Amino acid sequence: MTSPDKQRLQDIAADLIERAIKAGADAAEASVSESRNTELSVRDGKLEDIEGSESLDAGVRVFIGKQQAGVAFSDLSADGRAQSIERAVAMARVAPEDPYSALAEAERLCDNPPEIQLFDATVWSPQELEARAIEVEEAARAIDGVSMTDSAFASFGQGAAAYATSTGFNQGWRKSVFSYGASVIAEKDGAMERDYSATSARRPADLRPTGEIGTEAGERTARRVGPRKIDSGTLPVVFDRRVASTFLSALCGAISGPAVARGVSFLREKMGEAVFADGITIHDEPHRDWGHGSAPFDGEGTVNRASRIIDDGRLTTWFLNSAAARQLKLAPTGHARRSMGGPPGAGPTNLHLEAGAMSRDDLIGGMSDGIVVMEMFGPSLNSNTGDWSVGVSGYRIENGVMTYPVSEITVAGNLIEIFARLVPASDLEFRGSINSPSVLVDAMSVGGL
């Protein structure tokens, strides 16, 4: 596999900008991305499927006064570029005016991006992918109670991207990703349960061992057999770290600048106020080496930096792109998220909730009656009020001990109240772009029988 060439993508982005200005745009931005991926799956120790994919895509957004339009396309031939630019300019001429629409101000652009380690040149052959997938599957199938494999997989990929503007910005980056995991099935008395485990990292050295992943998948699955329903009531709930990041994702949506500017956020009046309990801190770290969400600059090319989104429980910032910042009469925060051919959104990079002092077992041990949530299904959120509910499965807690599996239940509450009472455990691990330790909420509405 030939590694994607970021300089080639920067050259394409520069050409698209030049074409857009010549076609009549007052200003323009261009994004170009390339990816190459291979994924392989096995079942019962035998190769089941192998897929390779390659893509080269581009997007252009053009401005004519306060009118804007964008296109995304994959035909990067000379004719394809010309036709796409022509379409974008034609659409901009008839688009409604947007008073907040413009490129990021030139003085905010990142003219000296930091060097971040995001690319590992290791290439896994099909044979290596198959060997890793089989190792994961064998470890999972070795667990008593596991009866069959749903899927065991291994994959790796490489990608590059570039972003350029007519104000003189043109930078690129390369990233890699490696992963493997398994989903297996356990059966008892004709009833089947499924669970999984997986690991993903930008370099192989940061992956968890194949045997550990397989064993975790098998043990999680075997423990789920024979779930029961429980009576409805108000109970303390521990959310395992695998699902606790859902609360951070909800927070990100609520402090997204575009949502706040539209008035559709349950936190829209909470800037500077205590949203979480004292001592709670949530970090965003865009420049972490090998981070899943790392980026040397934001999606508009502006400077980004580490920040405490929640500092000692208090909300310190919105996620602001340039348009939302103009609408709210605030400075951009470097949180723009690139949208291929469209206006940027806003969001975090590497976000995490700081670990607490107590272990998950200690949190559970302090509960006389409650549940541990291991999986969620179909969450529902009213973005204006924060009312939230979700279907869950997990385990019953009785006298400080996890006893039997439970399923077909719901938990519900208001996120403003949940955030204020959330207690983090000490088991934080960095496994993705949004990471959380397990968390305890001391009282939630639980719907069962």
C-alpha cells in the first residue's frame, strides 16, 4: 500500500481555490481527503471476508458577497474540477444572503501548525490481519458459555487531508488507524445474548493485546445470559465507562455554538455557571500525540489549543466556529469541524472527563440496590429541555454486589440534574476521541415491569 501524499492533496486544494476565484467567487475554501483501508473478518478460524477500499474526495465552498454554496465531489479530473466549481458558483449566485457567512479572519489562521504524531507507516498484510482476528476469536471462544462467533475482525488504514483558503492558508496532515475485535454469542436454554470488545489506535503499539480483547468479549457475553426484568422505581445507576461517554457527547451537542446561537440548547443560559459538581473537570486536548481526535488546527484553519471545557464544575466556553462566534458576538474558540463542501460545524477534538478518586467497585460497593448499565439502545434527548431517556441492559446491584443480568429496562432523567450529580470513578482509559471513566448518578428513574 502506497501511503497517501498530503503534499499532493495540498496541491489539489490550491488548484481548486484558484479555479474558484477565476470562476467569479470572491472567496473560497477547499478540502481534499484520501484514504486507503483494508478490513478482514473470520469465523470459526476461517477467513470469511476481506475488503479493501480507496477514496479520494474533495469539497469546495465559495462566497459571493454574503451568499455561499458548496459542493462535494470525487471526480478530480480537470473536467470534474471545472464542473464542480461551476456548479458551486452558480448556486452561490442564487443562494440567500447569510450575514454571518465568511471565511475565518486571516489573523486567526494557524501559520505555524504544531507537529503532532498521528501517522504510523506500519502495513499489515492480509496474513497478519487474519492472524490477529483469529487470535481474538480463539480467546473469546475459550470462555465457558460462548457458543459461536458473530464476527471477529482486524483492519488498518491510512489517510491524508488538506485544507486551503483564498486567504492564503494551505496545510495538510496524515493519519493512520489500526484495530481488531470480536462480537460473540452465548446461549443458554435456547436464549442467546451477544456482546463485543474491540481496540483501536493510531499505532499498533497502543492497541490492547488480542488475547485480552477476545477474553473481554467472551466474558462480557457469557455474563449476559439469562437476563431478567426488574420493577420500576428510582435507583442509583452506575454507567460503565464504555457507555458513560454518552453524557460527554450530549454535553458537546449542548455547548455547540451553532446550537446555542439557534437557541436550541438546554445549557444556553449556563455560561460561567456550575453545571457539574465541584471538582469535576472536562478537558479538550487537540494536540495530543496519537490521539483519535487530534488536529494541528481546527476545521477553518484557525489556531486551536488545549482547554478546560468544564473547570471545577463550571462551564467555561462554547464550541465556536467563525459563523456562530459572529452571531453570538464572541471570539471563535478554535473548535470548527470541517464539513466536506459545506459550512463547518463545531465540536471537540480529544475530550475527556477527569478520573475521580473512587474505583468503580467502590462506587458499586456503596449501593444497597441499583443497576450497572453496560449497553444503551436508542437514546432520546430533548435538546431544549435536557430531558433524556434510553433503553439499557446491564446488571442488578444488591448489597454492593453485581448479581444477575438485566435487560428490557429504561433509565431516564434530566441532563441538567444528571450532570450536577454525576460522580466519576477512577477507571479512565483513553480508547477513542471522547473518553470517560465509569460514572455514578445517585438517583434515576428506572422503568422495568
